[in-house]
Amino acid sequence: MIRRTLLTGLGGTALAAAAARAQAGLPRIAYLSGRSQATDAHLLEAFKEGLQTLGYVDGRNVTFDVRWADGRYQEVPEIARRVAATKPDLFVAVGGNPVGLAAKAATTTIPVLFAAGADPVSIGLVANLNRPEGNVTGITLLANELDAKRLDLLHDLLPGTRRVALMLNPENPGYSEQLPRAREAAGALGLELRLIDAATSAQIRDGFARIGEKGADALSVGADAFLINRRDLILQLAAERRLPGIFPAREFAVDGGLLSYGTRWSDMYRILGTYAGRMLKGARPIELPVQRPATYELVINMRTARTLGVQIPPLILARADELIE
């Protein structure tokens, strides 16, 4: 009986285990996430649910090698090279734009499935969304394009807001498009942005300290895998300062953030799982267009609203897809 092995290291034991499974004759999926098991285990399960609709069940007729980078994105290129060296049947690269880019750089022969927050064309993952050439395709959450919408929602929720702290990761490949888009939206709404560039936990803490010095009425966190991976820290610091915030993923709202607006990621990971099944059955990346979100969801944490003394306007309540009581 073949058992799934969780790969947490980069050494010879992991490589030997991968080779043993390959000899057993079952197709093998290498799953590399830039985030952590603590924050993203549910997305791996959603991926497996999608895969199962094509008849593939982990441990029965397909095996998994799972690695979590735990937000150490500087190590992702080397991890991706190690993964490619094990020659899996399929390489799934998720949990941040850098992971897909690292997988693409690591192999031109192994099929690669990515999950990107930014536009895959603009960051160089594919040249064409509808007919992705080469060995790479996947899903895009278009999360970086929603910063303007989140600022608009924040403005409607808190009409007296004038100063908004905007937290972005400058190391995100989509940053060069993300920031100008947010500034343009803020200007149209009459908002003054307090930019917080944060690529480390220390910079997140420093950014909140600067919020205290310069003042801000609210917080908007941009879509970025590292920031999502550090959502516990961000939510803790926002709560300490009683700062209402809007966030890029429902997980923030579930964990205590005021509200979130974005794609339901679990739905997109199920789609990615169906793509994995189709590729294991012989489909080529060029036959699988990069999938984009069809819907977005607004989630409001009513407990947090009451704690902060925020009265949710009826129009915002009517637009909400989920209210957390």
C-alpha cells in the first residue's frame, strides 16, 4: 500500500521517497505552496476534491508530495528546482506569484499548474490566457486588480474615512501595477493613502507603528501570499489599534477581520484540481485556458463590527454574501 508522504525538508530522504513512489507506477503530483499548512491546508483539500471528480484519490491511484515554504519566498526557486529534480508527473505551484514563476523556471518538460493572484501575462507566466503555450497553465485569482474595489467598499462603509493605511508587499511581482491602481482609486475617492511596504514580519510591525505615529482611519491589505500567510499577526495588530480593515481573502474575515472582498479561493482550487485530473489523463496545457474568477464575495464579520463600534450601512449589508455572527 502506498502512503502519502508529507515532504517538509529538502534532503535525500525526500528524494528517495519520491523515487520509490515513482517505481510503484502510480502518477505523482508534487504540490508546492509558498504559504503554510496552518493557513492553507483547506485549499489543498479543495484541490483534492476537484481532482477526485476525475477519479483520482490520494493514496489509491495517485500520490502526493507536499511541500510548504511557510512564506520563505527567497527559498522558493531552490525548492522548485529540487521538486523538478524528482521528476513528478505534475508540478502544482501555488500560494503566491513567485511560486508559479519558480516552477516555470525550474522545468520546461514537466506540466506545471499555477495559482496566481496577479495577471499571469503581465508577470510572465504565460503569453496568452486562452492558449497557454509550453508546459504551464492554471488559474488566476486577479486579486491584485481588486484593491481599487476594496478601497471603494471601505469608503462606502466608513464615509468619514479620509486616511487609509494601505499594506502591500513590494516584492510581489504585481506590485508595480498594484500601487498605481490603488493610488488612482484613492484619489478619485478623496482618500489619502498611508503606504506600508511590508515584505517581512518586522516590516509589518514597523508599519503598524508608523500608523500610530501618522494616523489612519482604516486599513486595506493588498492581495499577496506573504501577507495572507501572516494574517494572524496583521489581525492582532489591527485589533490592538482598533483599526477597521478590509482584506483580500475571506479567511481574514473568518479569523476576525472586519470585512473581506475577493475570490472564494477554495472554489478556484477545486477548478485547479479538475485541471490536474485532465492533465493526468493526457490533456496538454495549451488545451486548458487559464481560468479566471466568475464571481467575487463580500464577507462581513458582524462580531468585529460591534467590537469596533462600526455600523454597517444597509446597502453594504444587502450586498454581503456572508455575515459572520
